Amino acid sequence: MAGSGYSKDFGGQSFISIVEMQITSGALQTFLDHLKVVATASAAEEGLLRCEFFIDQEDDHHITIIDIFRDKEAYEYHLTKEYLEVFRGAVAEIVEGESTQRIVKILGREKNLIAVTS
């Protein structure tokens, strides 16, 4: 996957959203144009620490968006933003099927990863 996005310093307990979706053939640029508007607005949110956008190397219609929030409250605040509703409406006709979302947390980072044993 190739990716782009933005990042702020983060640490501690983060709240991470991973959204995956399939875009209709020929609609990638339109999708990216709408995504750019959301990314610009989201960058101003203090609680959104990092946002990455990926396109699958083998399927250039498969998009993954990873957002890292300071905490659950920052995530919930993000969901209230009007520009997300505008984005969802604008891309509704070019997203195939249902997008999926998973919420995960960071277990550790390379430099401070602790081995977990049972």
C-alpha cells in the first residue's frame, strides 16, 4: 500500500480508527479531491494526532484510512464534525458496498515494545 497523510506528536493511550472501502472504477481522483477537503479540516482538530491514507498496491480502488486520536473523546468529537457528513454524502455514489471500520489500540512501538507471554 502506498500512503500519505499528516502527523502530530502522540503517546499514551491512543484511539485508532481503521476504515476500508472500495471505490468505483474511474472515481479515484474524485474521491481524493473530497478526501483532501476532509484532511485539511481534520488537521485543525487538536485531538486527531495522525491521519494516513493508503491505496492498495494490487487494487487501486481499495482505500484504507487510519486515524489516530488522543483518546475516545477526541474520536467522538471528530464524528460530530459537519464536514464528515458532507464527505460521506459526496462519496456515497462512488463507494462500492459498505465500508468497514475497526477500532484498535497500540500495543507498543518498536523501541518500547514489551513482549507479551501467556
